[in-house]
Amino acid sequence: MGHTWTFEGTLGAEQVVGNVAVLGYRHNVRSVGSAADESGTPGYVWAALDVKTCSEKGSFFATTQPWTLSYHDGARVLASSTTYDDFPKPAFPFETKLTAGKCVKGSIVFAVPDNPRPSTVVYAPQELDTPREWAVPSR
């Protein structure tokens, strides 16, 4: 975690250069709302992924959609669409447009099993041929 990955490409006719970084992972985040209730599965807790996305050249949308948590058995968990006032702040926006020189940083919340913890963070926007992955620390 903490390593920045730089990407470049073309969106429409515009050349874009940007970067993404996973800054941290927090397991069993406390909230007034229950992750088990949201997921409909007992034993689920909230987890928060802290990420940062920047545009160095061009403009593109930064969203929570390409971020997932992956498990050793192949299971993947999507970001939660639920928002509670006590979730970690600042929240990463569901969608925001970045222009050259601008960044967005925040937390993305997931309803996950308490055990096991996810093994990797996966960043896989539709335009990316090969997803980028970061290992989740075991504790």
C-alpha cells in the first residue's frame, strides 16, 4: 500500500495521464449502521479503503466503481452505496471529474466478512486492459 501507479492513454481524442494510490485499509470500522444488515449476511463489518486519484494531463472521471476488494478464494466485494454520517471522512466521491493538476482523496467503504480479511485491493476501470492490485496487510 502507499505505492502510486501512473497510467496514460487516450479518452476520446484527449490524451490523459493520471495516477492512483491506495493509502491504507481499515477493517471493522465502527458505524451507527450495521454492515451485516446492509449485506444481509451475519458476521459482516465495515471496512474503509483510503485512496487518491490525480490527473496530471487531460480530464477524466474518478469514481468508486473500479475499486473492489478481492479474496484468496476469488470472491470480490464492491464498494457500498450506503453513506452514514459517521463513516470515515472525507468520503471519496461516487463520481467526480478531474482536470489537469487536480486530485481527489478520500475513503471508500465496503461491507465485508469479518474473517477472512481481503487479500488485495483491485483497481479495474473499464478502459484498463490489466487491473492494478495492491496487497492488503494481514493486520
